[in-house]
Amino acid sequence: MKDEQTIDCLTFEACLPDDSVWSLDGDLMVPGGRAIAAVLIELFKEAGVNVEPAEQQEYYAWLIPVESDGLRLEFYLHDLHPWLLICESQGRWYQLQRKRQKLKVLYERVLTELKERLQSDSRFSDVRAGSRETLL
């Protein structure tokens, strides 16, 4: 589904407290971003996107599953500097190929809407949308 023109991620800075959890040995147990994921979920809801609760993905990210136009997208929030939100579609390869153009439009619509909402929220700054190739 990916090509160089597809908008599939956002990067941004956030002014929310660090909520990562570390063990006594210094190992990361819960990645930072739980509070940011909660804000993203509210922004998705405001945009009319069906969204599920965030799930911790091991020690590296938060997963935010969304559904729109009968398609399922998964957003992975990574505690990097800046924050990284990657959008991926789930399904069998042949199903994704059939829905390629519809997925591209959905990626861009949802991420553009989310970008605009983040830019209007004072807790977020330096919000950028693009492809992994252009932003990473």
C-alpha cells in the first residue's frame, strides 16, 4: 500500500508530562505517550472516526486502532524526539491491493484532519505530515 506519495505519518512535539514507567533496574516497562494517546483518541472522536482504546505494544509504542469507511487503520505512537505517529493498514495483501486508492485517500484524510487538530491545540507544536521517506 505504501508509495512515496502516501501521507502515512505525523511528527510533533508535545507539552505533556513524561508518563513512561521504568523498572528499578532502569528498563522501560511502559512507553511514554499514554496521555498523548488519550488526547489523540479524543481528537479522532471529534473528527468522527471510530476509535478503540489505546493498547501498549510491548515497550516501544502505543497502538490506536481506528475504523473509517469500512477500513481498519492502526496508528502507532512512538516516544521519539519528535513524537512519531505511524499509520498502517491491516488486512491480507490482495485485499489491500484492491483497496489501494481508497486506503491512500483515507490515510491522507484522517492524517490531514488530525494534523489540523493538533496544530490548533496549544499542547502540540511543530506538527508535520508526510511519508516515512520524507519525515524520517
